Amino acid sequence: MIITVDLKFYQSKTWPCFRILIDGEIRFDGQASQAQHSFEFHVDETPRHKFVIQHYGKTDEDTICDSFGKIIADRAIEIVGLSINGYRDWE
């Protein structure tokens, strides 16, 4: 089985740090270096898997607000796509 996740990254002072775990095993651990990236993972055909994205290292200083308190820049991760064996028919 192939799991593909498309992530979009937002930076304020630096790009976000994150790890991706599948069934407790770290499959990626690092820092984003571009605005968007796709990750593809091969897993066995068992019917259940636990897929986790952990965003770490973010501090209050990574959220930048204007004088009105509106967030104008942040260090964040957005899931923009997810497929299993190419199937993405949910939204």
C-alpha cells in the first residue's frame, strides 16, 4: 500500500520542523525547506495504520502579529492532500 501526503509549509522566522510517523516508526524527521512537498510511504497491506504528523520546535515568537493582533506570519504545516494507493475521493 502507498500512502501519499501533500503538505504546505508556512514560515515566519524559520520553516517548521516536523516528523512523520507510521505505526510509531519515524519515517521523516527534519525541517521544511520549501513551501510545499509530497511524501510517499510504502506500508504493508494490513487494514489499519496510525499516521501521525508532529510539528515541534514552535515558540510564541514564531507567530508574528500586526499592531491590531492579526496574525501576518506563522510557522505552520497544512495537509493539502492525502491518498492511499492513489485514491483521494474524499473532501
